[in-house]
Amino acid sequence: MKKDRVIALSTAVLLVVTLLLAGCMPGNVAPKETQNGEAVNQSYPLTVTDDLGREVTLSAKPERIVSLMPSLTEILFALDEGGRVVGVTNFCSYPVEAQEREKVGGIFNLNVESILALEPDLIVTGNSDALAETLSFLEGTGIPYLVVDPQSLEEIELSIIKIAEVVGSSIKGEALAAELQAGRAVIADKVAVIAEADRPSVFVMIDTESLFTVGDGEFLSDLISSAGGVNIAAALGSGYFKMSEEKLFELDPEVIVATFPMRERLLARESWQQLQAVKNGRVYDVNGDLVSRPGPRVVLGIEELYGAFFE
């Protein structure tokens, strides 16, 4: 199924690029209006299916959007739709303009009253246990909300296309997805010539206090593979979980990647001196935003991981 979605995405992107180069659009997707100098080829009311399988209907093009995830905020701004974003979380730090929007709290302590006070006509959100209570509340408000929860790099691109469709910027969404796909292809070509035996085993350390890491079925694990590494936790389970120190020593990764600045502390940890990653100084701090946000900067995250693994 996922393979079919990827093929569909590639075909869609190729079609749009071809049509743009040809300077024409087929009749069934002819632009119906022009706004801010860009042709918009969808009409409202519009119904889409979100990542929870819910049908979400918008009666008109949304003009007041609240974003409850940093990655979704980045997507909206990358689509040049930041002007319609009226509220964001405390963690929505990129781009700089996002920091100027009204704050509605953190992901773990959202202020529902603040959200409602902004009178949004669309809320975009992720899906997690931390958001469950807020999503349950939103069901009774009548405000359309779209749940976006990509689990792979391909699904990030599909999510961008869906969000772009919802906000009336399909052409920009297709172009942005094509740009990410092309960036991933460049790195894939470099990784393809690296022998399997030369691809390092990798442990991703997400929490500063515990061995919280990522297993199979999450885009961060996909990032590691795309950058040429082998995630040692992928075979232990899916999602995010804590690994025991005993298991860490058993698997003995060649590389440790920290998504928070903790390299010096890990290298100095006396009980870890026999881990080969520590012995060889192959513990790296990476930009947590680039590797943890499933948004338009994921290619930069792959590039940073590739640099840690091979440069």
C-alpha cells in the first residue's frame, strides 16, 4: 500500500512539473481563481480524509489557521501561507515569523480557551497521547481540524500536498513535495554506493536522562536509513520507547546520535567507556528540530545525519 502511495506521489509530481513546463493545465484542473498571483485549482466546499481516517469538510477557504505542531507550522510558512496562521504552540520556533504569532501553550499543556479566542476556521494538529484530550474537546466545537501524522519520509511529502490542498495552495504543495523528493534522491544516490558492511549501526538518544529512542515505523528511523545508517532499535519494536542499558551494551552501536546537546556528557560517562561509539569518539549532537520535525526541512536533517555517519 505504501509503495502504491509513493508511486502515486511520484506520478503526481511528475505530471505537475510537466504541465508547468508546458505552460498549460488540462481542462479538468483548470485554475478557477487567482490569489496573491498564484493560480488556485481547488474549490470549496472541500472534503479530505485526514490521518485518523476522518472526513474533514471546509465550507470555504480557511483564513484563520491555528497550528498545534511545529512541523505543521513550518509547512504552512513554507507554502507562503504564514499570513493566515493566527496561533501556534510555544515550540513553533521556525521560521522567525512564526514566533510573532499568538501562543496557545505547549503540546503537553495547550490552552483551549486561547485557541477558541482566536476564532480559527481551521486547526491543524498531530496525533499523540499528549493531544488526545484537546482533540476530544475539539470534536464538540464545530471547528474543522485536520490530523496530520506522517510516519515516513514519503508520507511527509503526501502530508504537504494534503495541507496545501486544504488551504488552497495545491500548486505550491506539489512543488514543495517535488523539491523534497529531489533532495532525498541526491542523498540516496550517495548512500547507494556505500557497501552494507560500511553502514554504521546507530543509536538515537532522544531524552537527556533516559535511553529513550525510536524504533521501526517512525520517520526518524526512516531518516537514519536514508542517511545510510542502521537503527539498532528498529528490530526491537515500533514507535518510541526506552531501551535498557543492558541491551545498549549488547548491541554496542558504532554511532550515537543525540537530539539534545549531550555529547560531552556521554563521552565522559564512566560506565560507557567500553561502548565502541564512545571509545571512538563517534557521539554526535545533531539539530533536534531538523531530525525530529516531519516537515519541509527533513532533507537538511538527512544531510546532517549523513555527515555524522560518513564525513
